[in-house]
Amino acid sequence: MAVLNGTNAKLFSTPNCFLFLFFFCHLILLLSVLLPFSQLVASYSSAVKFVPGFDGPLPFELETGYVGVDDSEDVQLFYYFAKSDSNPREDPLVLWLTGGPGCSSFTGFAYEVGPLNFKAVQDSGSLPTVVTNPNSWTKGASMIFVDLPVGTGFSYPRTSAAAHSTDLQACGQAYEFMRKWLIDHPEFLSNPFYIAGDSYSGITVPTVAHLISDGNEVGNKPFINLKGYVLGNPVTFLPGDGNYAIPFAHGMGLISDELYESLQRNCEGEYMNVDPSNVECSNDVEAYSQCISGIQTAQILEPQCGFASPKPHQFFGERRSLYNEEAELLLPEQSPCASNRVDGYRLSYRWLDDDGVREALRVKKGSIGPWIRCNHTLPYTYTITDSYQYHVKLSSKGYRSLIYSGDHDLIVPFLGTQAWIKSLNYSIVDDWRSWTVEGQVAGYTRSYSNGMTYATVKA
């Protein structure tokens, strides 16, 4: 036993020893009370001031980290958080979930609505150069981009069992993530909160919003100041959305009047799950597939540059992701598709597989191997067939929503989105009109009495 010096001997004298034990017991009691709340706090986060490929310090506040969810925090969800450039104390807080499922939120962070972009022209073979995005949503909102479900981007499981997830589990994990993140960032508890996403997030975003709303009503802590949600080209019914691809293709002049009339007559509006005994319908659908085989279905005006999006009937029939990662990587260095946005996706691989970039972003060493933008090998089970029910419930509770559709998307055509919005049966408060950017028509919009706004985007 170690010899106590004079000071320590006094501390452990009989009166002081009782005092020490008294405070120690009270500390244990306090910890037992606080433990359920301390378990909700994120364990790993840090500010990122510099990243390789960017000239100088970042001109915005960036934080990256992990939040552990599920039993024993065996699911580690990675996130990027960028503070609003305007007034982070009062501006909305937005959680962004990229679709797929299995596509990293880095897609939203660096290619869509986040604060960084890759420079359009890059030196071949060198580390890609990153620049700021002048149109980032962070100009007026603080944004959290989460890699979800587990196995997406830099999110990883600690056990083999934790690697498996379902729609419902992923949505529950998103809710748990937000509760823990807000406890760790209490300065954002009073900010208006919105959830946003695109594509397959049309299934998950309304579900997460519903979970948060229900959690608030039963008194779950912390209270999340949910105000609404935002969705772009959202999948809503599976496979129902895909039935609008053929009317859209006809309207855009991709198939002939004769073929369209034959499809209508022989398939009677059901183009996704064709009865094999209906030979005429099957033949017509095959003819349709041949007509669009050279079309970039995610954006019909763009060249097909190996971005091999599955045909709409494949996507909705087999529940596949929107993106084909292998095709992205096999693009030739020099092609008619140079500077195309799809070709630009390759830059994320070169950048995020760099050791210096991973160190700057505080990615845990050994947690994942090579980075994959859209992971198609996830052990993921689809358990939500449609999100319409959640739109109904959220509308009845008065939550605001913005639903927007790129008007050249053949995979989730605007016709289908307009149809389910109309079926909510809310009255129109601001009828169809154009909206503009710098004096030019950028799309059309309409708003409803349930707080929902619908907009097309001329893109």
C-alpha cells in the first residue's frame, strides 16, 4: 500500500473520510439520474477549419463527427454540420438526408445544396480542388448532412448485426440522432427545425418528421422545434410513382402517339407490374424501354454518360437505388461528357480517399475502406411501401412543406408528384404561377391551404 503524505493523510482522516463518502454517494446518485440523458449525447465531434484542396481557412463554420445510435451505440452515424452564414442563433436548422438508399449525404453537401463544390476544371491526377458554393442553403440556414442508413458514406456499424437495417430502423435512427445532436448542441433547441431530402428520401423524410411529431406529443426530450419538411423529386409510392413515367415520356415526345395509345389500351394504366399473360402490354412496355434506352432518365436533357440510372420500371419494381456507382467510375477521362455533373462525381472518390482529407474531416481510421458515394451492397430491407400516409398526418397537424420537382426527371416524374398532392384534397390558396430567378422563369408553383407549396424547377 502506498505511503500517504501529510496532506493526503489529513484528507483521509475519519471526519474528512465521512465527508468524502457523503459527497461520493451523492455524486453516484446524481449520475444515476443523469445517465439516461448522458447516453443521448454525441461522443465525437470537432470543428474543421482547413481541408486539403481548399485555399486557406474555410469561410464558414464546419463541424464533423459521429453520433452513436441503437443498442450500445453500435451504429455510428457520420455527419457534416455547417452553420448558417447569416444568423445561426435564429435561422432554421435543417437535417438533410440524401436518397438511395445508400447514397452519402456528401452528395448534398458538395454537389447540391451544401457550402462546398468541386472546381469545374481539375488537374488530372492531382488532389481535387474544392471551392465554396455561392448558392448554398447555408446562406440562410444551418445544415446537418447525415450519412444514413448505416454503411452509407462514413457511417459504420460496430458489429455485424448492426450493419443490417430497414426503412423503419433508419428513420428511428435519424430521430435518435437528432435528439442526441441537439442535447450536444443546446444553442439550437429553439431554432425552427426542418427535414429535407431528395429521391428515396421521399419515403424516409416524412416518416422521420412523423416520428418527431409523435415524440414531441408524448413528451420525449429534448423537444424538437419541428416546423416542416422539404422534398425534391420524392419517391412516394412504390411502385406507383413509376406508372407516370410513360405519360411523361409521351408528353416529352420520347414515344409516339401510336405506342402511347397502345400502352393505354393494353396496360390500362399499370405499367410496372405487368401480368405476364398480357402479351400485348408486355410487348408495348418492351417497345417503350427500347425507345428510352439511350436517354439519361434522371435528367432527360443531359447526355447519357455512363450514369446508367435504371429504367423507371426497374427502379420501382426492384427497389433499386437511383445511381449506378460502377458506371460513374468507368467514365473515360476525355469524352463528350467532360464537365458533365456526373463526371464530376468521380472527384469525390479521389478527394475522400485521400488520407489528409480524412484526417481533416476526423474520419475514424479503419472504420471503412474505400469511400463509395452510393453503396448498393447494404443489407437493407424495404419496409415502407409508401409515405402518403405520413403526408396526410403531417398536413392535418399543420406542418409546412415544400415539394419540388425537376421537370425533366423520368424516374420520379412531376406528374406523379402532382397527382398525390392533388389527392390530399386541400384547397388552392395561391394558384399556378411562374417563379423567377434574375428575371427569368425558373419554374412554376402553387400553394395549398395545408401549408404545402409545390414547385417545378426548370432544370
